[in-house]
Amino acid sequence: MEKIKLGVVFGGMSSENEVSFTSGLYVLNNLNKEKYNIFPIYIDKSGKWYEYNDEIDTSKTIKDIKKIIEIDNLQKYLKNLDIVFPILHGLYGEDGTIQGLFEIMKIPYVGCRVLASSIGMDKVYSKIIFKNAGFKQAKYCYIKKYDEVYKFVDDKFNETIYKLDELVDVIAEKIDFPMFVKPSNSGSSVGVNKAENIKELKKYIEEAAKYDSKILVEEGINGKEVECAVLGNEEVITSCVGEVVPAEDYYSFDAKYKMKESKTIIPANITEDESNKIRKLAKKAFKCIDGKGLSRVDFFIENNTKEIYINEINTMPGFTKISMYPKLFEHIGIKYSDLLDKLIEMCNLNCKFT
């Protein structure tokens, strides 16, 4: 049987370039070489596309890159491929933009399509979808910054301009500390901080604004952080539920990728009833955004009430050795390489171009 010509795209223009680079190397290392003729493609932070000819060594970092050749005719290069697997996290990769490129070129690709990718990436708009679907969520405020102007956006999308000193007081009247301040379009906890008081809230809003003009401020939930992986198109299966135990008091970027003290518990230390509810909610969340292929859905279980709150959905979760998505499916018997095969097989069913 003729091998599938598979392009694996990793890196990207977002702040998660390095995480994507590592995910990409792990995917490349675990693909079945008997099934695929593999074309590794690296996108640097400036947006240049390269043939990646270096050794596939998962210990490598971006600083180790040596053997790459810039792709001159990108359209011709991509058109030569049967399928593309974009292992891209964050802006310009997980937000529907590159998915739109593949759609226009009629190239089948792994993962969620344009709508689901853009909704899943944007924390504010995914919250609106989940609210309408009846999910419990943390209280939140939505703010925007353009130039030096801050705008508070209410639940009817009315905008009110405030100075930052005024804005933080408005937020503090609506939700309680501690608060989490997040860029609306960012992943891997980049730009996310926990504010315990007005001074920190002001500081972290300014920090989040470096990553996105739209900012989400959420009331903190005292509870367990749990995650569930989803696989499928119309027929969807879920993994077991995993629990995140961060080295810090929340799952920051450093806690995720730099601190060995952070750990995951698979399966999560929760009841069977809680696990079943979370798996059902994860599938519903995936369907709500019209997901295809894969996602990882994150929840909180509040300590006192045991209420389940949805946190967010990730339409292209990490694929590194410590990433929850492949580990959750491995726990229920789907090996990493088999998981990749299933995602690629689903791609042909998902991508129907007219």
C-alpha cells in the first residue's frame, strides 16, 4: 500500500512556539514510518516556513535547530501532501487561521475546523457558548484595551470606557478576590496571573494586555483542576479524567513546563459519579463548538459544594511527554502511535471539500 504523504507542522508565530516545537518532535518520533511518508515542517516566530531536516530528537530545543531549508513555493509544497497535521498551539495555529489556509487550498488536515478552532481559542467567546449551553462557569468580567483606552464590556456587549484605576474598582465590585487575569487568546497559561488585591489586578491587566487586546478576569474557584480528553467527529469517545496538581498554587506556564514538582494524577482522585459527569460534559462542550478530531476539556470541582465548573476547551492540546491528552488515552489502552493513527484516519472523514 502506498504511504500517506503526511506533513507535520510545528513551531508557529505564537508565544507557544517552543511548546509546539517539543510537541511536534514527539509526534514525529511516534508516527508509524510504515504508514507515512513524513514531511516535517517548522514555522519560526516570524512566520517563515522551513523543511525540517534535523534529527528527530525530543531532547532538542529551538536553539539546537541546524538543518532547515526555507520553503520557496509554499503552495506547491503543501499541495504535494495528502494530509497535514498542524501541531500548533496558540495564535496563528490553534485559532482557525491556519485551518482557513488549508480549507482554501483544499488540503485535508487533522483537528478542529475553522469555527471550533476560533471559538476554542477565544476564552471570552467560548464562555458565551458554554453559558448558552447551560454549563456552570466562574464569574467573570470582559475588558478590552486599544491604545491606552480600557473598555468594560457588559453581558449585553455594551462598552464603557474607564481609566485603569477606575476599571479595577468596577471589577472588584462585581467579582471577589482572588481573580485570574488572562489574555482572551492565549494558551499554555501564557500571560495568566493570579491577583489577590487591587494593586495586583491592575498590574496583571497590564501584563495580559501585552498578549491580547481582549482580557478575561475570572473569580477564582477553590477546587480540583481536572481534565478530560475527547476523540472523534460525530461519534465521540472520551478518556478517563485526569487531575492536575501544580507546583504553584495555580497551573501557570512555569508550573506546566518548568517545575518537576507539578504532577498529574491519572485517573483523578474523584468519585465514579464525578468522573462520569465530567466525561459527559466534556463531550457536550466538544459538540457545542462543533469540534472535530480532538480536544481537551478542563474543569474545576469546587471543594465545598462539589459543583463542576467548565474552565476551557483546548482544540490542539499538547503532545509532549508530560502532556495530559495522550497520557489520558494511553491510560484507557490507546497507545500514543495508535492515537495519532486514529486522528489521521478521522481527518479524511472530517475534511470534505466541495
